[in-house]
Amino acid sequence: MNTQKKCGCGRSPTGFCVGWHSLNDADYAKAKSDYEFEQYQKRAESLWFKDGSCTSGKSSA
């Protein structure tokens, strides 16, 4: 069984340790920004390209 440790530093975006406690402030800010952008992209893709199209929801082919 593979269990993750809870985050004690408060930097983890998931609540579980992802190693961000060892980053300096600049690297942490970059990691957080990158993570938030990836999450935004995932949400946008699921909204805009659901069922194959960003306009009609259906493929034109």
C-alpha cells in the first residue's frame, strides 16, 4: 500500500507532500503558478473541447 504523507508546511496544492517544502520562495512561486496554470488548462479543455468541438459540442466531420 502506497500512502502519501500529509503536508505539514502548507505549500502543497493537494494537501499531501509534493516536496515543495524544500523550494526557496522564488521556486515555490514558479511551481505554484505552473500547477495553477495546468489545472486551469485541464478545466478549460474539459469545457471547450467536450464532445470534440469548442463551438457546437459535435465534430464537424
